Amino acid sequence: MVDKNRKYGMSTIGVHLGAHDSMDAQFHPVNIPIYASSTFAFPTTDDGAKIFAGESDAYTYGRLSNPTINDTEVRLAALEGGEKAILFGSGMAAISTFLLATLKAGDHVIADKTLYGGAHSVFLHVLPNFGIEVTRLDTSDIESVKAALKPNTKLLYFETPTNPTLRVVPIKPIVELARANEIITAIDSTFLSPILQRPIEMGVDVVIHSATKYLNGHSDLIAGVVIGNEELLAPVFMGRVHFGGMISPFDAYLLGRGLKTLKVRMDAHEVGGRIVADYLKKQPMVKELLYLGHDSHPGHEVAKTQQSGFGSMMTIILHGDLETAKLFVDSLQLITRAVSLGGVETLISHPASTTHSDLVVPPEDKITAGIIDTLMRLSVGIEDPEDIIFDLDQAFEKIQSKVKIVAD
């Protein structure tokens, strides 16, 4: 049994601070079991009545809650410093349910111009259908945000770092502006995890993660989470009940297992990311490298004030054209060509043809967000950095002779 009054470190929280230690488990397992049950029995009819009257928090039905899911939610809330975490079957289920549970017809929301492609589509195509007005802009420009405020502005939604361009949005100015105008703030903090960025401590109301990524870390499940205070998330919980976006007990178990190694994995990602970024910065075929840990990154100084590390995400822009980028990506042998990020394996994606293709993001929005044909997103895993570099090196050799580099 952990001491609830002690402030534990992040590794200890990830391993121990679930709901499991308070359960009267029959066999006292070290790990919480996978409660593969769609429904839970009532000892008596009076017990059932108390549950449905809100007088008991016992389990009733799998769409509402489950012990395995609850255990992981408790640890996620503790890691992020929030009162409550609500798990979903995907990151998009988390984002969509939060938005639809928080906003109503007639509300106005300000969202950053650069968002994950799926989130971009919800703001662009879904919310307007519900009578919700959306303004898209660069939320790092606080004066633009001020100018966009309306009497009916209900929410300020942003990512930092942004996906996939790694633009840093200063958190504190947004929080101060939002609080002064009684506006809810929500951040997608997937790229850094609570190990490297804790927005709630900086005053953000709601933190969202695609738990598929670093929180799980093994590319073997789909999940999302919304974290914040109990009162603000009450309608989000009911949104999960109504829309049915519940995570499965098995996936919650896998995610809970991933949290136990989150700190050590993020430390390894940080070390490997730095080594690979330093290598890429010196490559003549790289026209531009965006890595938060380099002082050449335009958001480096701000990142230092609101992050405890720089992670392993980086954006590479090559010299050449679309064919150059395709040849480079297709020449990689160890690095995996795939969307997603944050796994133990190094992944590379080409947003212009995948997550931010014309079918997902309109061409004009893609230009505004800075998504060009030679841009690639690299998620450095926990392999030996020298092996990642060896693979990148041989891919650069394949394109070196095909591109004439013109000095800027």
C-alpha cells in the first residue's frame, strides 16, 4: 500500500499509483488482472439501487467503467497531475468526445492552425455541422489570439509541440488570457508525455494524449485519454457513456504496463534523439532540421521554460523534390516507414502523402501549416543510436548523386 500523502517520483507513479493496491483481490496478484467481464453482479437489489442512485461507485457495466481501466486511469491522472483521467478507445475518440461534450451550438472555439490531421478534420468538418464556430490561427501569436476572442468563445485548443512541424506554443500566455476571459484551455501533449511536459501545473485545464504513442510505447494498441479536474470532465465522462468510445480492458492493461516503463523509455528516447539530431544537422542533404533540443530551433528558448526535456521527435526537410523524399524514405532499412510515433522502434512518416494528404487536409491549409513535399517526421526509438545513424547514412548516399544542392 503506497503512502497517499507522499509526493512520489514519476517512475514510482508509473509503477505503483493505480487503483489496484486498494482492491481486495482474492489472490493478491502483483499486477492487476484483466477483468474481461461486460457486466458486474450486484450482491443485492439494494446495492444495485445505490449504484444507480449515485450513492456507490461499485462497478456495474463495462461501458461505464471496469477495474482494469480504472487502475490505468488513476495512474495517468497522477502522472499528469490531474484529478481525473478518462480513457478512450482511440486518441480521436478522446478528442471528439471532449469537444462534443464541452461545446454546444452557438459556441466559438479558437484552435491552432497546425494540428494532427484527424483533429484538423474534426474542427474543419464536424464542429461547424453542430453550429459551433471555429477560428484557426497561430496560437503562439498571443496578439492574434486576443484579436480573435469573442463574447461566445468557450475553448482555446492547441498542441505544443505541433504535429508535424514542431512549432512551440507558449503555454503561460494562453493560460493567462483564457483565465482572464473565463475560457477553457485544452492541449494535446502527445509529443512529450507527462515526463517532459506537465501543462496542468502551468494552469491548462485539460490535457489530451493519444495514448497509442509514448504513454504505451510499444505500437500494439490504440487508445486516448483526457485528463483534468472532476467537475470539468463530468460531461466528458457522460460523453464516453453516450458515444460508447470505451477502451477495452485488455488494451487498458497493456497501456498500464507501458506506463511502468514510461520514465526509462523517455530517458532513452531523449538520449537517442539528441544523438540522431546532432548527426542530421551536419548532413548536406538536409535543408532544414527542426529539433527542439537545438538552439537553432525558433522555439528552443520557450521550450526550455515549459519542458523538462526535448524528446525524440524531429522534422526533416530535404533538398530536392517529392521524388527525392520518396527515394530517401524508401531506401531506409532499419527505420520503419509508418504513421504514428512514440514507440520503441524508430518510425518515419511523410505527412504530405499520409496524415496531411489532400484528402485529409485541404492544400491551402497544408501550405499554411508548412507541410511541404520534402518534409518528413522522424520519431527516434530506443535502438542503439549508431544503428539508426548507419541506416540514415546509407539512405542519404542513395539520393546524394540525384540532387544538386543549391546554396541558400
